[in-house]
Amino acid sequence: MPHAELWQRHRQVMPSWMQLYYDEPIELVRGSGRRVTDGEGREYLDFFGGLLATMVGHDIPEITEAIRAQAGRLLHSSTLYLIRSQVELAERIAKLSGLPDAKVFFVNSGTEAVETALLLATQRRRSHQVLALRGSYHGRSFGTVAATGIRGWSATALSPLAVTYVHSGYRYRSPFGHLDDAAFVAACADELRTIIETSTAGDVACLLAEPVQGAGGFATPPEGFFPAMKAVLDDYGILLISDEVQSGWGRTGRSFFAMPGSGVTPDAITFAKGLGNGVAIGGVVAPTGLMDCLGANSISTAGGNPLATAAGVATLDYLLSHDLQANADKVGEHLMTGLRAIADGCPLVGEVRGMGLMIGVELVVPGTREPAVAATLRVLEAARQRGLLIGRGGLHGNVLRVTPPMTVTVAEADEALAVLREVLTTVER
Ligand code: PMP
């Protein structure tokens, strides 16, 4: 069926607030490695990985086979019964997290993972006051929407939580942006302390933070940012939840989870997206003291189900045995260097930033810092027409997001860079 007809049916039956990419949305029907094919037979280089969920590439034989084998045995049993692959995956994630005496609870999505972490922190601290970073994205449930700091994605007027926003470490549009790193970090930490002292009623439960903001446009704080923030939180006994739904699994190239890599041990880490390489799975890892504080009986009917956890085990195996963190570091650096070279001759690019394979290209009206939103949409569309899929984000929707699967090669990165060079230098501004 042509895309236009499917799109027409989609609009009839699906909510208007479901975001679709492109002037004429496409249906992806097949994938192999870092390439996908649409319903009309066009092939694309996939540099967004279905919102970073296709972590190691499409149709990886080892993973496809593990999923097929489990599907042939048992799809579902529920958390009322022991599930071998669930326990095995939990053991491995607990160890990889580096958190002391850690336990894992599995759910089906990033939203539920963050919701669970919020439940733990608010329960433990007996407070519904939460700090979140400006420009954050944490999901679309009642609690996670409340803690989401991007207008257009959040709905704080109806918040079940008392959320106060603090500095994210995003320098480009910060009033502290002109300071050097040390002074910038000190200013952010001072602001955090002032906000805790003056804008909350005390007894804040937690700070919920993405180490590298995803939907926010890959705002990447400078070295020392999270240690300085954590020192302030510690003075008040406020917990730190690291939302690693995008930044986990070595994608930043620096460490398996990004927050420990920034020099801080968080109180809990949330994860999802890449773990199932596209099969829905999410979870929270936290030390026993926090994880077990919930006390109540709790189940997740399909959380950590046999199929999802078999996919998780196979994906982790693949990730670790191919040392994809090192690849993310290497190809990420190559992409970053290439994009910065493009930016040098292109006034449409305000900033190129990120870490590993989380790269943001912020587009501005040349000569200003005004967000170039329409041009961003044109770049996205022009890249697609030339066979490259990338993402979009940022506080104003003017940041290109370049996040290929972690198996991406330097040759594929060069192919993407050639498309981006052409598009960024020729697109109507
Ligand atoms: N946290 C972060 C950091 C995310 O990027 C996302 C999804 N973009 C979520 C939570 C929510 O995850 P999901 O869409 O799987 O519910």
C-alpha cells in the first residue's frame, strides 16, 4: 500500500498528538545492519535507530535467532513465576551498573522505568517534591510528563508531583554560558542550592537527571557538573536518579552507564530502549536499600517477560563481545570531527555537541542564536530524500540528532557526513 493511503488511515484512527517525521511520513518494513527499507522500496542509512532503540543494528542473526528460539518455546508466563532469562539479565545489569548491592526491576518502557524510580524515591523520602533538569524528557505517564522540562512535551499544570527545574549544564543558551568550565559548574551548583533553599518546601525526594539530555538536543554538561550537583544534593540527603534510557549501554563511548562515567554514583539508574534492540523492555537498577523500600506487593504483568529478557541477554552478549562501547567512542569522535568541519563553513550550524554516538547539531538563523526551526525540518526532509534518516530534538525543535546503531562503521559515518554536508550547505535557511 502506498504511504499516502496508510497515512490517511493513520490520521483517521490515531491521535493528532502522535509526532510523525517528514512531509509525507514513511513506513519502514525491513532492516539489515544499519540500513532500512521503506514500503515503497527505498533504502535508507538509519542514523536514528528508531529513537535509539535499535542499539546494535537491524536483523543481527544472533539476536534474531535468540528471539525466534524463545518465541518457539514460551512467550509469556508473568512475574508470578520464575523466569530464568530475567534473573540472568538482572544479575548482569546489577553488576554492570557498578551500584553497590544492586537489584533490578523490569518493566516495558522508559516511561515505566522512570515512573518506578520516582515511586521509589518519593516513597523512600516521604516527599512528592522532585527536582528535574530544564530541557529534560522522561516519558509520557502522569508522573514522568510532570518531570519533563520541554514545553510541548510536558503538562505541568496537571502535575501530581511538585517539580522544580534546575540548570541542565546546557551551555549554549545559558545565562552562565560565557563562564569558563569551572565557573560555569560552580554557578549551576550555586543555583541548585538556592533553588533547594528558596523554591522548595524542603525535604526534596530526588533530582531526576539525564547525564546527556536526549530529546533536549544532546545537551552535554562540562566535566565536573554532576559531581558538583551531587555534592549539593548530598548536603540535603536528596537522591540522584540517573535516567539512562538514551545514554546507557556504552553509547556515550566513555562508560557503560554515563553517570558513573561522569564521576558520580547515582542512587538509581533507569534504562530501556537499546536493551531489547527493539523489543520493548525497560527497568530500574538500584541498591537493595532503595529498591526494597517500596514494601508493597507489586507486579508488572509483562515486565521482564521471557521474550524481552531473551532479547536483552542476546543484545548484551552482542554488545559486550563486539566491544561496541569502544566503537561508539571511535565512530562518535569521527562523526563529531566531521560535523565540526562542516559547521566551520556553515553559518546555519550554531553548535555541534554530544558524547560518543549521541550527537546534536543545533541550527540557528545565521549570525544569531535564534532557533532555525523551519530550516531544521527542511534538513531532516532533504536528508531523507538523499537516503539518510536522522532525528530532531532540542528545546525549540532545532537540533538534529545523529545516533546510529553502535555497530556503525567509519565508512557509513562518511556516507552520512557527505549527505549532511550537502544538505546543510545548500538548504534554504
Ligand atoms: N527517558 C528518556 C531519557 C527518554 O529519552 C525516553 C524516551 N525518549 C523516556 C524516558 C521514555 O521512554 P519510552 O518512550 O520507552 O516510554
